Amino acid sequence: MLVCIDRDASMHELLHETTHFAVNILSSRQEALSRRFSHPDADRFDGIGYARAASGAPILDDVLAWLECRIVARHAAGDHTVIVGEAEAGESGGERPLLYYRGGYAALER
């Protein structure tokens, strides 16, 4: 798993110091949660249900899928840090995913 984190992001320092991270994949009914986490609010977890993976990384309640990743590399890339993780655990469900495309939320059609 590869994630790119802006060096000005509130989570950058934490991700620079930790050994693991989690990727939470939201379902189509979780747009409000996506919007909440897209803002640089230090209290984004307040009132949100979550559990901790074995590494301590947060797994949000009722997500479509999640991956717990061990960080294997970090690379400076302009104003971002590229973090490469190896998946160690995960789960998935059967709902439709939440998609963000061209500046807005979209539905996956069959």
C-alpha cells in the first residue's frame, strides 16, 4: 500500500514516527465520515467509533474494508512523504464503496 502525505498535514509527524498505519475504505453510505476526515481538524476522532488493530492503528467502525500495514519505506517527494506499507491484516465487506472522482462523490454502476 502506498500513501502520500503532505508535510503540512496534521498526521504527517505521527506517520513519520510510527511503524504501522491503517487504511479504512468507506462504504457509499459514509460520505459524511469522509468529509469529516478530509478537514484538518485535530479532534476528527471525537465521537467516532473505532477499534485498534494489533499495532494500535485505528480501524473505524462499520467500514467497507480495512488494511493494517507495516511501514517498510518512506521517501521524500517534494512537499509530500511517500509511505510504503506491507499489508499484515485486513477485512472486507460486501457493500458498495464510496468513490471520490473529479472533485466530487460518485456511485459505482454495474
